[in-house]
Amino acid sequence: MAGLEFDNSFVRDLDGLYERWSATTAANPELVVLNDELARELGVDPDDLRSPHGADLLVGNVVPDGAEPVAQAYAGHQFGGYSPRLGDGRALLLGEVITAEDRRCDIHLKGSGRTPFARGGDGLAAFGPMLREYLMCEAMHALGIPTTRGLAVITTGDDVARETMLPGAVFVRVASSHLRVGTFQYAASLDDPTVLSRLVDHAIARHVPEAVDAEIPALAFLGAVIDAQAELIARWMLVGFIHGVMNTDNMTISGETIDYGPCAFMDAYDPATVFSSIDHGGRYAFGNQPQMALWNLARLAESLLPFIDPDADSAIEIATDALQQFPDRFRRAWSLGMAVKLGLAAIPDDVADLADDFLALLQVAGADFTSTFRSLSRFVDGDEEPLRSSLGAAEGFDAWLVRWDAARATGALTADAMDAVNPVYVPRNHLVDGALTAATAGDLGPFTELVDVLRRPFVDQPGRERYAEPAPPDFASGFRTFCGT
Ligand code: AMP
Ligand code: MG
């Protein structure tokens, strides 16, 4: 792309984990959404990308100098069942760019046509779901949560057959890498052991360079991924985010949230909340996410065993010890985050209990997760009404207030400090749905406005109060999300 300098370490290092490929030519690419700030960060002038040539580059019709497009191979446990060969069925890694701040970024196209990994799929993506991924990842970024980023959405000019014919689109994604737990599973399954060995070296160099000097680099690497994921899942849990499809192919090594298929934010607090139409057993319900992350990390650990110790039994023992760190790491990150959400400067020993009991009140009251946390700072500022109207009727509320007061007496944060972690605005399902419906019908206005609201989630934006409100009950009760669309 104009001005982009590519340096493709994945292609250079990891022969055996990709197929060189090119995008299906799009009939009439049109750039619909561009993230100007991210474009600049990557060293590209957004105006260049707005030219017809820019759209051709972003959609994959023209390969920019230095790019080496490949479809990446990976395996994955999907809802617990192992698929030995998934890979980018409808996506391409265009290449890697190093930013002025010396960050290596994958530039990745999703919806760019069938690849050797497409299996039965058409390789395409519909406009609505690609806008949805753009919106969700940019909202997560604004919330301060590690995530892949959205650079652009381009309509292709071709139709995509789903239940009806829909406009096709390509989503351009930026990530610190696309290495997944499933990448390691795939490499570990190959006859050639050098592939896994090269993958471990590549991942360490890219994400955990200090692990090179550890006594057992693969173990230090595993520990770092465990920490990064514990931190990430804690952050999800602190904002009510439900990924929806935490298969091992959708879990990164970097600790960035990836593959926003059926994800959604929860309104009324209930740990059993599931939105995905295919998650019948509730495997990826809100409250199961930490456990599922650990399950996935165990699959990563299995792939790494030969590099942890040549003796299989002792490798398992060492890896198990590492995995056992996860619950503590998660609980610590979550408790610290909850302490700030509750406005506690000194962190009491029983902060997790105080937070758990607060959540239990929310659940009993059927209270909205996001706005009830936000109402804590109003309460601290003397306006008790919002919190009382959410939770006042729940048994045990007054007793909880007494405990909260006692905890705050030993060290309290200001209302402003609480507001900096308790968002006013999250991408609520009814708003996202409305914006995508309008966009698919040709009106991008509501989408653009929603993205703009979500860029500053912690700041009250006068005139935009309706974006802070939960969905109407009739919407919320029947809401379902879909993946792979
Ligand atoms: P996802 O649910 O989007 O994470 O995708 C799971 C797997 O299915 C990945 O290997 C995707 O590349 C593949 N996939 C999803 N949709 C399509 C499609 N329309 N055509 C080809 N492959 C697809
Ligand atoms: Mg995926």
C-alpha cells in the first residue's frame, strides 16, 4: 500500500504453515469505512487509501509492493471437537508492516475469496458481519482491551448468497500477529518436527523475546501466554463481553481478542448468558469464559510438551504446574479490576467477595451490568437514585452498602477515577443491530454515529443518552447472534 513497508517474517520463517494465494478479484470495490487514525499509525496517508487505487489495494485486487499474500494453516477444537485442518478459508495475510513506533502488524483481509482451506465455504463475507467486526473491535480498543483492530471495510460489488443475497465485503484487520492456539496444534500434528520448532522460535521472538534466555524457553513462553490470556479474559469479564466462540482457532498467542463472530455485550447481568445461535450447551456462556480459556491453554501446552522436557511424563507435570497458575492470575487481574470499578483505592483482602456479592445483587435484580456499575460513581457523588433504582429492591442491598462503605473508608477513589473504568457506552445489541440493518439498506449514518459514540466510552456525551440505555425487553429476550456469516 502506498507508503507501507512490508517485512514478512511469518512467510520467511514458517514454510509449512501457509499456502501462497491471492484474493478473488472484486468486481467493483468501494471503500466504505476507513480508520484514518490507524492508517496513519501504519504510515499510510488515509487520502491515498480513499482513491480508487487504494480500494483496489485494500480489497486485494492489487498486491502492494513487498506484500506476499498467504492463507495461514491452523487446526482447532471447535466446541470441544478437534478439526485437524481449518486455516484461512476466506482470508489472507497480506504481510507484516512495522510502524514508526516499531510495532510489527499483520495486515489481513477477511472475505477475500476461497483459499485451499475453504472446505465447503464460498470464501466470502457479507457486508453486515464485516461492519460488525469493525465496530466491535474498535469498541473494544476504545475500552482499553487488547484486540485486533479494524482498518477498513470495502464492499466488493459482488453478491454473497446467504439466506438472501447480500452485498459482499472485505474487512481489513490489523493484529500483532495471527498466531493462534490452533496454529500450534496444527504444527504439532505435522510429520516434520522442524515446523513446530520454527513456530516456537518465531512466536517467542515476536511476542515473548525475553523467553529466549529462560532455562526452558517454551515453558517461559507458555507462562507468558497464560498470563496474557488471564489478563484478557479478566478484562472481558469486567465489561460484560461474551466472545461467543472461544474455539482454540479463535484464541491468540498475543493476548488480543480475535474473530468477532457471534460476540455480544450482556445487558442484564447473568453469568449464564449466551447469545450465539449455535452454542446450545452454553459452553461459551459469559461465566464459563475463564474456564474455557484454561481449557484452550491446556491444548497449547500439549502442543509444546516436546519442547518442555524430552521425558513425556515430566513435561506433563511441568506444563500442568504452569496451567495451574491460570486461576490465580485470572482472579488477581479480575479482583484488581473490580476494586477500581468499585472505587476502592486500598484493596481489601475480601475484594473478590465484595465484587461477587455485588454481582449477585445485580443478578437477583436483573440489573443492567454496564449502567449499574456506572451508577456507583453517581452514588459516591451524592446522587443515590440510579443505584437504588437498579438494586434497591434486592435483598441484601443495604447490608452490601455498609460493607462497601467500610471498604471505601480505608481508601476511596474519586467518582472521576471510577468513571474512567466503568463505561457509559458499550456496543449494545439493539444499537449494533439497528446500525447494521440501516447500513445494509444503504444508510451508513447510524453506523458512523455509533462508532463515534463508542470511541469515547467513558465520557458522558450530551444528547447521546439513548446510547447508554439497555435494549427494550422485547428485543433483549429474543436476541441471537451468528458466526461464520
Ligand atoms: P470462524 O467461525 O469465522 O472463526 O471460522 C471458522 C473456520 O471456518 C475458519 O477456518 C474459516 O476460515 C472458515 N470459514 C468461515 N466462513 C467461511 C466461508 N464463507 N468460506 C470459507 N471458509 C469459511
Ligand atoms: Mg476464526
